[in-house]
Amino acid sequence: MIESTMFPVREIPVPYPNYTIKGDNVCTWDNNKETGHKLIIREDTNEVISCVTKKYNLVTNQEIINKATPILKKYEAKLQECKTFANGARTQWTWRLPSNKLTVTTGDVINPQIIIKNSYDASTQVGILGGIFRLVCSNGMVVGDIYGKHNSRHTIWNSSLNNGWIPNRVEKTCKSISEHLTSDLSLLRDTKINNKDIPKVIKQLPEKGVTEIVNYLANDKPETYWELLNAATFVFTHHLNRDNETTHINEARVYSQILNMAKTVTMA
């Protein structure tokens, strides 16, 4: 599974074009002039992934996994999901920490996740964040930055990615999981829902998801914010396309949204 994200890449400077007219328009390339841009190429297919400025610092998927894996093994993390988007321009890996779990209600057990992201088109930074995995849902759920969110930019002035930033942030996220797992999930489980919050969550879903969550709630109306999260989880993991990048983006927002709702109710 992880091998599909380890494709080799290389950088090629974009040369400066020279246009000459000799009957027909002819374009040649002057490699002695800099355009300030470079192409990121997939070596296995020779396809262009992106065009970035020369300030972009290439950090490969292989480099990230090599640095993160020893820490993840230390915490007995199990690879849960690998996804690439836009012809490999963006990649996301999800590991589950099965030894660290919390029973919310009878038969409802969750595990935390470590999510790592990378991009070859400068659209996102190298990212490491914590989330939770619901054992009752076989496809998993990414729920945002509740345990810590760490980003580092792809720039030539950022030397941290070439040093100890990645293993350090993975370690920090793993260590902070226990305290947040207990406090945040207990808040969701024990807070009675304000019914005005339900439509706010529904609005975050795409059209297909709206139909599914409305049907779900019609048969099982939530009384707590944990039950509202269950409904959203069910839609994301069972009815929306896991290969669609927007699914993961919206999925990452819903947990924080519902958690903030629960905090607002308790403070009122």
C-alpha cells in the first residue's frame, strides 16, 4: 500500500525561451538564462507533477517516511490508509495507534491516528497532526488537529525539514495523545446537544452527504455531541468517495467544529 506513494521524483530547471522567425515561428531554449522556475517530474512515468519556483525545497515522500517510520514503530503504529491526489502532487498517510484507545460507550471504542501530508506542488506544507479512528467504522475517519498540528514550509530557507523536525513532531504528537483523547472525547460524550447546531453540521457536507445524514438523523436523533459526530462519521466513511480529496478536507473540519460546539454549550 505505501509503495504506491514512494514513486521517484526529480527537479528540472525551466529554461528561458528564445523565439526566432524564419518563415515559421521557431522556439529554442537558452539554458544559460534562468526563469526562476522548475518542474517536478515523476520518474516512473516521466509526467510533470507541477511547476514551482526555485525557492521551493523538494522534500520527497521517501524522505518523510524514512524519518517518521522509526518513531511510528516505537509507538506500534499501524498504517491505515495511503492516498495520493492530482497525479501524485499531494499525498496523505494515516497511521492508527491501536495500543492507545478509549471506550466511549459500551462497544464503541476509538483509536488515535497520526496523519502526515506532503505536496510536490507547494499547495500544502509538510504536515503532521493527530486524530481519532473509530473501530466501528472500517474505513476510518480523519478528524483534525485536536492533538496538535505541525506544519513546515517547502522553502529553501527552511532547513528544519532536512534535520530533526519530522521525527521530533511525530514524537511530540504521539506523546500528547492520551491527555487530549480523554478530555475532548469525554466532553463530547457528556454534553447534551443544542438542536440549532445540527443544521450547521449538515451544511458542511456535499449534496450526497446531506441526503445521507438527514436519513440517518431521521432514524436516530442525536442527544449528545458524540452522537452527532457518529452521524457525520458514518456519512464520511460509508457514503462519500474516499478517493476524492474534498472528502478528506471536509472530514478534517467536522470534528473541530462539533468539539467547539460542545465547548460553547458548556460555557453558556
